[in-house]
Amino acid sequence: MAVLLWLLIPLFAAVGAAIWASWAARDRTSGDVAELAGYSRFREAMDKSHSGSDAL
């Protein structure tokens, strides 16, 4: 019985590696458009000249 328990360790490691590999290889391009648009808005806001007070 102890041998079977020792064989389960590599089995769990293989299953964990397969789950991690599928997560690491997922398609991440779906959010790029929104992130780039947000970054563009951020850059435009930072490039605007401040009007009004000289306070930081």
C-alpha cells in the first residue's frame, strides 16, 4: 500500500504540471484592446497641460 502512495506523488505532480501548462498557454489577447485603449487615455491625460493653479 505504501508503494501506491509513493506512486501518487508523481501522478499529482503530472496533473498539476498539466493544469499549469494549460493555464500558461491560455489566450490572453482578448483584453489587449481594452488595455491599450486605457493606456492611450492615460497618456493623453498625462500630456495635457494643467490649467488653473500651480499646485501639485
